[in-house]
Amino acid sequence: MDIAAAKQQIKNTVQIYLQKDPLGRYRMPLVHQRPIFLLGAPGLGKTAIMQQIADEMGLGLVSYSMTHHTRQSALGLPIIVEKEYGGRHYSVSEYTMSEIIASVYDCMRRTGRTEGILFLDEINCVSETLAPAMLLFLQYKVFGGHPIPEGWVIVTAGNPPRFNKSVREFDAATRDRLKVLEVEPSYPAWKPYAIEHGVSRCVLSYLDIRQEDFYKAETTVDGLNVVSPRAWEDLSEMLQAHEELGLPVNEDLTAQYLQSKSIARDFAIYYELYQKYRQTYQIEALLAGTWTEETLAQARAAQLDERLTLVSLLLEAVFDGMHHCTLRHDALALAAADLKARRAALEAPGEPLTALAGLEDHWRSAAKEAPARQQAAWMELLSLSAGWRTALAGETPYAALREVYRKAVAALQQEVEQTQSKLGHLLDFLKSAFGPGTELSLAVNDLTVSPEAAAFLGQFLSRDYFDASRELMLHQQEQQLLHEIDLTGLV
């Protein structure tokens, strides 16, 4: 199964394990709650989906790499205690609290979540001295005599032997105690995650064309070389940093992340083409609705890889606008809520600049404590407020702040209309150049699965997008019907 299917299977399992009866007891006995074992090549995103699952289900998460643990850190240190048996006193061995179990309790105390996931990575690479204790843990959920708290589900992960020389294959008895999910690489399953996390459009465009390069493991004289989703995501981060600083991107850079020399070379060449097509097709002019018949003819005559690159370049510009609009909208919503809550105090006579400084101090504190997804909105608000300082004018701090807020809302509305216009021109160009084919389908699909596009379209709407989506669906249904008729031999 692919990583998306594995994620859903884990969510289903966790939901079942945490079901309770009317008396508040867990329905499934602990002995039947098999730990989940994710088996797959490195870099597929096994660790990343655990954080996603915990966030989506409102659970705590404790992650450990088992290769970093000795028997003492996993089980705890042995201590001598005195006990009485049959009227006689004996010295017996017990263990201090396991570091792993202690971390679960620490997580519960820190987050206030009594249910969660204990994720143990590289579990099939534990040392020989720890292996018997791990088998006991998988069966009875106990480390060194200390049980895992109720309401915590065990998920483990590991690599197949060909990817890691340290792997100790589980015997049949051990596997029979696990719920095994074998994960295979899949670009279509990874792409929605990549779009959501801002992976470079150049990387996505390349992989749309060369999906066979998404994951590759090849044995060379230097050993096993792997190109993984993790490598593409990390390379994307570095590409965006290089572009921001105006630094060159070449094979010397791509080879640092992509262990296959041929893929590193091919992507470096494609990156140069990607930048060339940006100039050749004058992307900003197309999004402004100013194209010529020569441009349409050039696009129609292009090979499929060039067409898909053009689609990606157009989407890249529109996504940037959508992201900024939704981020600015969220920031202004935070400002509106704060101004409303503090209105009484702000309507008292005072210095507007001092009032704004006080608000900014509050916003900085809120940004530090906010979840990662909300921090960007707070930071955008602080960036926005920096431009308000020279524009403050009014009888009271509230009147002055309300005025700059209204101007910011008006500017946002103008930017939203510009982005809607760009989206309309993008779809019009693709329909004019290619009709309702692969190119338009790719654009509409990426707009549909992108969280940023979904947020923008849900907040501000776009008739052009909804019309294109509906027309494309009707076209696909018509093509399917004609195909079915052809199969029956009627045409």
C-alpha cells in the first residue's frame, strides 16, 4: 500500500483501539491490541505521518528511534530492593522507570492529553541485548516492569534488510504479534502532501513528468544509493532558499540530495529549462490575459513535458497570490478580534502609537504560544502593523487603528480580485491552447487538492474555477461514455 493508505489504516486502528464502552472502559482488551509495524524503505514519510495523525486526532505523540537506546535506557537501571517472601526477607532486582515510559507520562503532563501514540522507529534494528525485552514489550506493552499507560497505542516502523545492514529480521512468532503494513513509494499519494507543505513547483513539475524518478534504490560500487521523497522535500527547501538569495542551482547542489547521479543531472538540466520557460512564455503577461496567437501556437506545438512545465509555472504564480491573500485574511481576522475585545480600553483618550505598540507586544506573545499553523498569521499581522505606524491618525487610539485596519481590508480586497483575475486568465489560456485535456485537468486537480487553493476558493470563491471544474467533469464523463460505447462495438 502507499503511504496515504497506510496513514488511513493507522487512523482506523487507533480509532478502534481507543473505543470505549458505556462504562468508560476500552472495548478491545490490551492483549489483542497488536502494535502496528510500518515496514518500508527509508524516506517514505513514515515518521511524518505519525505527527499528522496525532494532530488530526487530537492525540499526544512520543517518538523514539530505537537504535539510540541501550538496554538500560529502554528498560531502566536495575536497583536492589528488599522484599519479604514466606516470612523471610530477600534482596531482589527491580528497574527504575523506563526512559520511554517516562516520556509518555511527561507528554501527558505537558499536553494534557491522556491518550496518544507511542512511535518506535527502527524497531528491527535493536541490539541483541534489547531484543528479548522488545519482544516482551510488543506482546505485553511493558518495559522493565512498567506498563504503558492505558489509552496509548504502539506504532513501530522499520526498513527492509536490503536498506539497512543493522536490520534483524523478525521471526514468525514476533511478526505474529504485530499488525504489519508494508508501504511502497507512490508519487500520486505523496503529491497532495507535497502541495500542502509548499514543495517547490519545479520539483513537482519534474516529478509529474518523470514519476519513475520519485523513488529509486540502486546498488553501485559505492553501495546502495537511494532517491527518496525526503530527499526531494529537503532539496525543495534548499532550492527555495537559493532562489531567495539569488544563488546558483546546478548539479553540484542537486547531487548533494539526490544520490542517483543520473537523476541529479537530469533535474539540474530541467531546473534550467524551467527558468527558461518562465521567460519564454512571459508568465506574468499570460496571467494578465495578454497572449497572442503565436504564443498559443507555440504552446500547442510543444512536447508534453514542456506543456506540463508551463502549467506548473502558471500555477506557481497563482498559488503565491492565493497564499498571500489567505495569510493576510487570517492576519486581519486576528486583528479584528483583538480590536473588538479591547475596544473599550482603546476608545479612551491616549496616544495611538503607544496603543499599537501594546497590541504588538500581545501579538508577539500570542505568536510564540500559537500552534505552528497559526504562527504565520500572527507574524503576517506584525509585518502588516509595521506599516501602520506612520499612518495612525484619529481622535482616539481605537479610531486611528480602525482606519488603518479598514485600509488594509480594502487593499486585501483589491489583491483578491487580482488573484481571481489571474486564475481566470490561467484557465482561459489552457482552454484556448489545449482544450479540456491533460493540461487543464492537471491544473484543476492541483487547485482542488491544494489546501491553500481550497482556503482561497472557499473564502473568496472563483466562478472561473468552478465553471472549469464542472466542464472538465462533463468532458470526462462524455469521454468515458464514448469509450464504453466503443467497447460494446456500437460505434
